Amino acid sequence: MDPKARVEEITSLLEKYNYEYYVLDNPSVSDAEYDRLMQELIALETAHPELKSPLSPTQRVGGQVQDEFQKITHKRMMLSLANAFNEEDLRDFDRKIRDVLHVDKVRYMAEMKIDGLGISLVYRNNLVYAATRGDGTVGEDVTSNVITIKSVPSHINENEELEIRGEVFMPKKSLERLNKEKEALGEPLFANARNAAAGSIRQLDSAIAASRGLDAFWYYFVNAKDFGIRYHSDALKKADELGFKTNPERRICNGIDEVIDYINEYTEKRPSLAYDIDGIVIKVDDMDMYDKLGYTSKTPRWAIAYKFPPEEVITKLTDIIFTVGRTGKITPNAVLEPVRVAGSLVQRATLHNEDFIVTKGLKIGDYVVIRKAGDVIPEVVRVVKERRSGTESEFKMIDKCPVCGSPLTRVDAMHFCLNPYCEAKRIEQIIHFSSRDAMDIEGLGEKVAEQFFNQGFIKSITDIYDLSRFREDIISLDGWKDKSIDNLLAAIEKSKENSLEKVLFGLGIKEVGAKTAKTLSRIYGDIDSLGAVSEEELLEIPDVGPVLSKSLVEWFSKEENIKLINDLKERGVNFKYLGSTSKAANSYFSGKTVVLTGTLSSMGRKEATQLLEDVGAKVTGSVSKATDCVIAGVEAGSKLDKAQALGIKVLDEAEFLSLIK
């Protein structure tokens, strides 16, 4: 047989067998037969490399290595969903829809809300690309990683362009397997399935993504109406027919009462599912109603996500240990008997400060109720006093730094180590300076910073920019190769070009967060001008209070901090604001509080916010009497209504663009 024809034949067979095994869970051939065909295809592609496609079944194991992900602009925005937290929220959502549609009952589709990473697939017979959500307007091209997921079809029997969206997730079994492997290697475990899935899809080496055991469910046929499909439920059936894996747990519900029954049922079933869910998504089934129901600036009005209440579990508080932050703040942390909460294993939880522990009445040895705040951060809720045995021990706050032994100083509710040479503080400062919101030095994360500190390569922030002198020493360490150190050094060099607000936040000045750093940078333009201001002048800036102004002036009064700035300048670090300063920009928006609502055709929300902030505006998310103006794009919702009711000035997109120039 002609090699090209045989490659096409085997490819078709392997895709069919993948669908049977990974989607239908009903294989028609043995593993041995599948492997025989795969080996034949590999041999043919090796002998005839011109026949090898990026979408070939042989690429399911990965192997493509990229330097970075390319950006992709979504054909249609990937919107978020509004949240409901209780039955009242759901009934309010239903009432509003019935009022708009003038009906007594609405047919809904209720579906699992998968705890994973949102992905959009575009096909023209073959898969054209897979993209992450990103900011909703622009995502990243992760095709080479998504194609390693064996349930994702590389081609479909449909020549017209088709877009389908869904969630890539890590099944519970895959997470358990990976964490066992990491534990054996002494590596940090994945916190939860969602983080593991997101981290896997953003690997530059697709072979790593392929090894993670990912899967995906597809839940939104974006352009189904182009195919003559009216109902969302029918669109999902069509997706099934085309070979996409959809979630069989979905259900059509006639009216909100059936939706609530479905939610109650799956609240009980949630632990038994093979994957993590964090809620239930409810959509109006009739897609002809979507335009009539409309959209807010971020969410469709025809769908909502019911979020499960935080899961609470009981475990034992076995100890309280202390960590030292970059400012020297001492934080007590609960050491817990490991317990699974909201999809991840929890062994630690912050206890904030001495007063928190005293107020909660915690004793070491207590059984405590824990949950995840926002399904993310573990927190101790209360003590289970009825389970006390009398063997518990009282908590006593330490009076010396657990790292350097210096006496601690209490300021308000917090304790601090004031020793400027405390090693724990210096490591945390390096980690903070390199973090994404600060200098964004990729590759210099927590583990690497600690490793380099202990090796003597980086003992201070300044040393980051002298790291190249240790290049050969670093390569001699396990896990480091020429490419990895070159990438790190390139990231360090690139960070020198950052705008002032990034380095200002990275310096770790107490009370100066990322937003404040940007405001101050925009107003003063460079570090020298900022360092010369008085507390009185700072207090004239909106949202700058006496604690922040005092902290900032004190920081600039210290000789060692001025030396740090000068040392960084000598190494080429930029200390100027690269946007337009609000003093220089004589803009209509300077000093105004602005709210964006609706969709702008000329730019995304992030870009519009950046433009406004660059000319001195304060951009907020809600309309109030303090709002100076509202910029309303297409399909502006309740914020526009509220602005008009309050008599606040409203600008359309054309007026906004003329004033921002």
C-alpha cells in the first residue's frame, strides 16, 4: 500500500480507538493491537518524515518544546459566569429571566462545574488551535499540549469552522499518582487538581503535559446556531456525535425547582465523582433567548454558576510553628494531621497572629474544624471543644526569632524580627523581589532563591544582578543545564527594563502594595522624586493614609535603602515610570474615579484600564456616588442603569477615545 494512504488509514483507526477507549470507555481492540498499529505508524513517519503531522496520534506523547506561548485573540470573548451561593440567589436568577421572557417556567440545562482550566478549541475539519481563556479576549496557544490529551479529537467530520469550549482537568487518580511520584522524589506536592491541570497545560515541553494524565469535558458549542441548532442540550448531543467528550452527568431541568433538586443530589454525590467539581452551572437551554436576555460587561445573563459552600472537615492540630516574612513579621502556622479538603491535601494553615489564636481558644492537640476560604486558602474555623481529652497543651507566643534568635518586637497585633541580617527575611525579600507582580524574574522562584542563598550566590536583592559570575558553579548543581541558566540570566537582564512601579513594589516597603506602587510611580515619575516627598504631600493623594505615608518616608530616610537603590542603578535597573505621569498628562480623566461597563470594540478591559490609569484616573469596579464618570460599551448592564439613576456622566466608546488621546 502507498505509505501516504497507509498513514491515513492507521491514523483514522487509532483516532477511532482513542475515542472508544477514552470517551466511550468501551474499547473494541486489545492494547496489543493498538500498540502494534502505533509502532507501525511511528515506523512509517520515521521513514517518511514529510507524512508526519503535528496532529498525528504519535504526538499524543508530546515532545514539542517551545520557547514561549504565542498569543491568540478569541473570535468571541470567553466570558466568566456570575455566581450564586444559595437557593435565594438561584430563585432571583430565575425570576429575572422569567420577567424578561414573560414566561412562568424556564427550561434549564444543569451541568457539573469542573474545577480545571478553561480552553477553547477551533476546528476546520482538523484542529486549528487550542487556546487558554487568558483575559477573555486574548489567550495563549497551547495546541501542542492539549493534543496530548487522548480524549481530544485531532479532527472531526465537519468542514465548516467550529468552536467548542470546555475544561481541561486532572482526574483524582492522576493527581494521586503524580503526588506519590513527587513525594518519592522529595518534591513539593500539587496543592489541588486545578493547579496541577493549569500547570500541566502551561508546560513548554509537551512531553511533560502528556505524562500528567489530563482529561477534558466540552460544554459549550460556541457557534452551534451556524449549524441550525437552537437548544444547548441539542448542541451537546451534536458534540457527542462529532467525537467530543461531554459530561454525561448533565440534566435538563424544567423550572428552578428541578435545578435545586439536581444541586442537592450532586452535593451528596460530589465526593464520589472521579474528578473535582466546585459547583453546578445552570444555563437557559433555548439559545434563541440568549441575545434577548443579554450580557453584563463580564457575564451572560442566561447562565449562572452555583458555588458549593466551603467544605468543612475536622482534623487534629498537632503543633504550631512560626515563619518569618520579608518584613520580619512572625506568622504562627497550624501543623495539622493531613486531611483532604476541597480536592487537595491540607497539612498547614495560617493562624495569622497571637491574638487570633487566643480568640479562637486554640490548644496544641485540639481537634479543629478547617475549610478553604474561597475554596483556596486553608483556614481554622473553630475548636471542637467536646473532643478535648485533657492532654492538650496551652499555646505560648515565642519572644525570639525562630531563625536568628533576635528578640521580637510587638507592633499592634503582630510580632516582628527587626534584625536586618536575619536570613529568613533576606530569602523572603529575594523571593518577593523576583515574583510576578514585582520584577517577574521567571525561574527565580522560592526553591531556587533558597538554593542560591544557601549556596552563597544570592545574599541580597543586589546579588541577583551579579549572578552571572556564578554561572559555572550553578551548572555543576543537580538539575541545572546551559539552557536553564541562560534562560534565568536572560530573565534577570530583561527585568532591568521594568517600569518603576514593578521595582518599587519589589523593594518590599511596608504598606506599599502593587496598586499603591503604580499610583505613586505614575504621580512622581522616578524614584528620586518619590524619595524626596514629605508625609504631608503624600497624604494629599487619595487612598494614601498616615500609616503608609509614614512607612514610605521612614524607608527613604535610611542610608542602607538609599545604598540599595544606588547599587541597583549601577547594575542597570530602571527606576523611571514608563507610562505617562498624571502630573504631565493634562487629561480629562486625571484624578477622576471611573467605571468601565460593557464591551469596547477597540480594546479589551485591561488595555482600557491601563490607559485610564496612565492619565491619572482611578478605575473601580462598582458605581457609587463617588464615581465621576462611567464608560459604557456594548451590552452595558446594571452599572449603566445605576449611573443614569444617580445622574453620573456617561461616555460612550467614541467619547472615551476622543478624551483619552
